[in-house]
Amino acid sequence: MPITQRILGAALGRLPKFINPAQHAFIDYATAATFLAAGAALWNHHRRASVCAFLCGSATAVNGIITDYPGGLFPLIDYETHGQVDASLAGITVALPRLMGFGDDRQSRFFDLQASLETAAAVLTDYRREQSGSIRTKLPDFSHMRRAA
């Protein structure tokens, strides 16, 4: 993780964690939409940046869809795990332009900014906080789907 993300995390880490699960879900889907819109806008101008934006947007959307929080459609992972994935996605977001060979292009700045915003949202969210009635605490039972041995 770049030094900017570390400094941002350390600075914001001293603030209270005030983002609740519903607000976090909104931020996740807004982030995914921003990535997907950027991917579409970059398609004819910078194909590698476009593909990276589509990858980041898709990963962010899937992380939200499978989380056990308001806005999650298929509650396969708990909110705390979602937070760990969020932190990983911020690191991937900032690394992808360098891995795809456009780290020195101006399009990489978009990914740096998005990673900073993802880091800020992650640091200001209390992933262990559960609001009564808004987060399901038990995952669905899929045991009936196992094959008989």
C-alpha cells in the first residue's frame, strides 16, 4: 500500500468511526458506479485504464452484493469480512495502473484518488458495529445442497 494510503489511514484512524452499514452500502455502490462510468468513458481513449476501472467497479459491486448488510442481495460474507475485502480492494485499486503499465499516465491519478476515497471510507467505518434489525447475524443454511456422501 502506498505511503499516501498509510498516512491517510493513520490520520483518519484517530477519528470516530461514524459510517453505519446502510451508509457504507451506499458508498460501496456509488464507488462501483463511479468505476463503471469511468470504464465506459475511457474505453475509446485508454483501453487498459478502462479495463482496470471495469475490474475495480465489478469487484466493488460484488463485494457489496454478497455482504450481509443493508443493500446486500446474497449475504454470503459478514460485514467484518467485507471490511477486510474493502481494504484489499483499495490496495488493488492503487496497484493496478502500475501492474497494467500505465502508472505514469494521467489516467492513473483517477485510481489513486479512488483508492484514497476507499481507504477513507474503510477507516471511518466500524465493521464490528451491528444495528439491531439491519444486519442479519446468521448466514443462510445451504447444507441441503451438499451431495450425500
